[in-house]
Amino acid sequence: MRTLLGKNIVRFIFLVLLQGLVLAHIPLPLHLQLFVSVLFILFMPFGKRAWIGLLFGFLSGLCVDTLTGTWGLHAASATAAAFVRELYVRFSERYGHSESEFGTPPLSRMGLPDFSAYAALVILSYHAVFFALDAFRIWDLTTFGIMLGSSMLCYFCAFLSQKWFTR
């Protein structure tokens, strides 16, 4: 299980079950929501085909939807986040050309500015799609505030999880 595939399978199962069975049922103040399933998309290894990333993004969202009964909200959000991630990897000079050099994208290898931009793009795209589909409006000030607050909470968790996921 020490292979990259084994680690990603365990990460997939753990994050989907944590999101669907635990975090979906914990009410947070100010209607914030913590989506840790997006961390699976965030920590998928570089150097694979784009359709594989989109497929696993969709599957992770579909599994969370199945556990929470949200009818496609997480599947659409995770697919959009996987798409934004693939765009970042493709257009990034450092990660788009040397695909097999980095593997899983940790903070220690990417550096703080690159990882911050990468995490912010993926997490904000996930939350923007989720809350736009959930509320059918994103530019309502309340919905926008909840989206930003939930994104910041997930962004904080992404930095905290670096110690655990990148071993």
C-alpha cells in the first residue's frame, strides 16, 4: 500500500466517507460547510491524463452525493474543480511540462506561492459551483459570504492536511 495508487485509494475512501458520513451532519456556525472531499482533487498526483482527473473528480463527487443525498451538487462541483486543476497544471510552466517529476503536489515541493494559488483556484471553483447550484444565485451577498467563508475554512484545512497527506 505504499505505492502512489494505494495512497490515493485510501485517501479517496477516507475523504469521501469523512465528508459523507461525518462532516455533512455537523452544523457549523453561520451556515458554513466544510468540504474535505475537494482535498482529494487537490492532492491528486500530477503527470496523469486529464480525463483521469476529471473522471476521479466526478466519481468522488458522486460518492459524496450518494452518501449525503444532494443530487449531483458535489459531482458537478468536483468535476469543475478537477477541470480547473487540469487547466492550472497544463498552463503552469513548472508543472505542465515536467509531469512525472512532482507526483502528489505538496507544499514542500511547490513552495508557498504556487501551492497557495493552486489550492485557492481549486477550492474556490468547487465552492462557487456548489453554492451557485445550491442557491441558484451566487451574487446574493449572504450566499457569497457563506461561499467565501466555507472556502477559507477548506483552504485552512488544506494547509493543515499537508503534514498528514504528503508522507
